[in-house]
Amino acid sequence: MTFKSLEELKKMKPRVGIVEIESADVKFLLQEKGLNSLLFKEPFSKICFNCSAVSAFLNDGNVVYVDLDTMFTSYVRNGIFSYSSDNELQIYLPRAHEFEEILADMCSSINAETELVVIDSLNSFYHLYDGIKIGSLNHLLTSYILFLLNHCRSVGSTLLVTSMIRHKKTSEWVLAPSSRRLIELKSDVILTPELINGNLSIDLIKHGELKETKFLLRKERMPILA
């Protein structure tokens, strides 16, 4: 069953704590005019979520996708991600020291017809700037994301960023995403995807309107060719 609105999804009583959704329902897990963060441990779970989100938002308008790790572009070019829409999917593939130029071009093209903007993924941003200290890059990335977020809010677009969770050494090895401070302080929504027997399980770590429920998107309902 496809939900018609966020309100309808909120009224759904989960079975054993799990709500089954369709690919088109993924858009209701994200908040408009806020920063939505997807934290993933392995890339295929991320691409399953992103393809579902892009497909859902393309039903309503245009999508802008900044593909920093090129995985999504590969799925599109090889026909693995299948979608049917009259709306525009615009993909950017930044190369070294090109992010500023692309950001300016994006902001000039993102308008009221743009339903979703995706930055995928924050980890790969650092590879664009060899030789620059990590602290400076963290500050630069935070500035760019907040600038883009303000622009998306002004036109009513939804912003989604992704970040891989990796082991980080503090007093012990812990799992931590890239740009952790930005994500923890500025995100209105934080999601984590996980593939279980080919199905996509989505946990809500933080969400202003939905309870911390687990959602399940079965593999046959994803817009990805097996």
C-alpha cells in the first residue's frame, strides 16, 4: 500500500515495530526545508535508498544530484536504476577544485520546481582537495552545506546528504560518520539504511514528526533492476 501523505504514514500502526512501505513513500521520511542525513555502513544500502528517494521525488518535480563517488551515475548510465518521469534528473560530477563552481551553478538552477537535492557522499568531498588540512575542509564543507540548505529552504526543496560511517579511534574504536559535528548539530532528520536478505531496513535515528520506527522496503519494490 502506498501512503498518500505524511499524516497517513504517522497513523499507521507498525507490526512488531516495523512499517512496510513502497518506494514512493520514501519521500515522507524526509523533511522539507531541513537537513536530512543518511548515514550508511555499506554503499549498496545507500544506493538503494537514494534510488528510491529520487524515483519518489521525480514523480512531483525535478531532482538535482551531486554524485561525489560516481556510484549513482553508474547505476543510471547502465540502466540499473529504472525510473519513468517527465521531470528532470540533473546529475553533477565534481572533479578536483570544481565544487564551488558546481555549487554556484546548482543554486542558479534550483527553483520551486526542484523537489530534491542530493549530496552523495560527504566522505568523497575530501578527495577533491588534496593537501588541505582536514580542519579547513570541515569548515569549508559546513559552510557549503549550510549555504545550500538556506537556498533549498528559500525555494521549498528537500536537501539530502549522505555520509559513510567508519571506524574512528578515540579512546576506543567507534563508528562515526564524516562531518559528524555538522550532521549531529544541523540535521533535522537522521536515517540509517541496512540491507537484510535483500530488503532495505530504514531506522529513524532522529525525526521531528515520526517516531523512531523501523521501515521496511522490500527488494521487489525498489526501482533497481536485479
